[in-house]
Amino acid sequence: MRPFNGIKARCGRARLFSLASLSLLLTQISFPLSGQNRLALLSPSDQPGSEKNGERMDDPPQKDSGNIWHRLSDQGITPGFEGVVEGFHNFRGGKRTGTVTAALLDFTLNLDLEKLCNLKGGAIYFDLGYHPGRNPTDALVGDLQVFDKNNAAPFFQMFEAWYQQRWGDLFRIKAGKVDANAEFSLINNGLDFITSSAHVTPTLFVFPTFPDPAPSIDLFFTPGRLFYASFGIFDANRDDHFLDFSGSPGSIQPSSRGALLIAETGLTWKRLTAPGRDGNLRLGFWGHTGAFPTGDSGFRHGTAGFYLVFNQTLWKPGTNPDEKRGLRCFLEWGQGEPGVEPIYQHLGGGLEWTGLIADRPSDAAGLSIQHGQLSPAPLRQDRFEMATEGFYKLQITETMNLQPDLQYIEHPGGRYPDALIGTLQVNFKF
């Protein structure tokens, strides 16, 4: 994909300004201070009722018109930096007890082409990702649901690189290397949970999200404030190494060939039983054209499934739509094909209370239960895996939070003893 080809002439002067500004920026400070979370950028934020897009951290400080970062933003250039540092300790069960650590660093750049060169509705986004440390699922637990959403072997890659074009609020197209979970199966009220199953159903085992986004073309249609429809095709397979610089993030894909086709539609609302009771309902269907190993040592050509996601605000201390405090829930159901998907049926849900203590409105506490039915396989003695998670997120500053998390996992991998694992996660964002 070459997103600049059609706009070079129109962006010439703006690009000179951009390079000069960026050079000045790099001489003043060693890392960016005005990030924007990619889920907030990429999720279906046009859909009414998607109040909680991306990580729900406090808004950045008010603008200072003399700050170079805000001057860049006014010109359509928004650099950012996000980091996650995690420590894991398995107290019992799983593959072994012990401690491992990991981290995730993202350097992002968002270019608003309407501001840069008057290309209305155009945007370019880059996310350079570095992930050092050990994979705690492989090292400690052996679970199939992947108890930490940042689980992966070490890598360094251009995590995302895409061009997006909008035509008002009605139609949007995106092409490039895309994190599918920013656009499909978005569980708004599960974003603070650590378990991967609170972000996407594990039955969608070919989903090109962390650690392996894939080249894609995605179409989005939003004819009104209630209804939306989306479609995407992703080159999701082990042979895709597009913009991977080190490591093998694509090794998590179960098929070496083929593509993922996914379609989603849904309803969104601002009020259900009262003002401020926002929510949404998402229904998705997917299919993959690759060949997959089965439990009987054979192969299956092609597989498919569907998912259903429900997000709802249950209570708020007022009717202000921007109020962060409140009790929210999510439910999800995923269905795949037994014998192909390791987890072929999944049911999960969770509750999160933001601002449980009125004097700490940005803190959050959550409880989630995720149950997966397992396909038969050699050494897999149990037929289900269930993860129960509880956490408390403590907002330290406007750009940093500390999140202790505890999970009890029954029958991890269908073959290991029940595990009790604690996680301490530090998130920072500039």
C-alpha cells in the first residue's frame, strides 16, 4: 500500500513544515508527550453509544498554545508514546510456579491530512511496537485463553501502518496493516481487564490482533446513530511478515496460508432505561480460507464461526454522557467448529465499576468470568477451561495507572493443574 501517492503534490508544503517541526521537537525532548490511544483512534467511535473507546485514562492536560506538541497537533501531527510494564507470579498450578516480567512500548504518529494539506477525511497512522520479556502463558500457566492480553514472544515491528478515508459520517475505508480488534469485536466495557477473552472471544483464534496485526482492506457504513455495518479482509496467516523487523509474531497463526473474511453489524444507543444508559450490541460472522490441523492428526480446509457482544451502562451518578463514573457490564458469546478451534465455544461476561470511591473518580474495579469448551486433542484431559479475574486500577497521575490483578484459571490448557496467578501492571501514556 502506498497511501501518499495520490496526495504528494497537495502535501508538499505541509510536509516541509512537518519535517522542520519534528526536527525541532526531537531537539527539545527525548520522547513524545501527546499520545493518542490507537483504539480510541480506530474503534468504531462513530457508532453512537461507544462511550468508552480505547483505554479509559484521564484526558491529557489542557492545551498550552505555546507548547510545541500542541502546535504540531494544530497542524495535524500527533506523536505519542505508550508503555506497559508487567510482572507475573504464578502461586500454584499451571506449568510451573514462579515469576516472569514483560513490557510493551509503542511509539505512534497520527497525521490528519485535512489539517496538513486540506485532504478532507484523510488520515495516516503509524504504530512502532517493541515487546521485550517472556511470555507468561508459555512460561508459567499454559492456558489457551491467554490470561494476559499482552502475551507474546519478543518482537520489534511496525505494529500498524494504514491510510483511512472518511466521507462524512456515512462511509469510511481503511487499508494497510491494521489491528483487527480496533474495528471488530470491540468489547468497550472489557478494555480494562487483562485477560484476552475480555477483548475478543477465543473462538476467533485466527483474529489478527496483538501480537500480529495483518494487511487488510476494511469498509465501514454508518447510515445513522442506531445502526452500523463493517466488513474486512485480512491476510492473517503465518507467512505474513509485513513490517516485522525482529521476532516472529505471526507464528501464533494456526494456518500458513489463507485469508480472514469478517463482517459485523450492530445497534448502538445512548439511553436504554434512562438517559446515560448507553450501550451496544454487535453480531459478527467470520471465515478463514486456510488449512487447519484437527485433533485426529488430519487437516481441515477452511473454518468459520460467529460472535455476539453486548455492552451496557447499568448505572451512573447523573445523566451527563461524559460522566466516567458508573457501573458497566459486558457479555459475549463465541461459536466455532469443534475439532478445529482449540476453544470452539465461549461464554463470558464482566462487571466494572469506575469511580467506586467518589473522591477517586478515575479508579476502577472489575470482575470477569470466562468459560471455554475445549476440542479433544492429545494430552488434553479436560473439556473446559475457565478463568475468573478481579482487578483494581489505581489512577496515579493523569498519564499513569497501577493495576494489581488476580486470576484463578481452572484446567489451563485442558491438561495442567488449576493456576492462581497475580499480575502487577503499570500503564503510562504521553
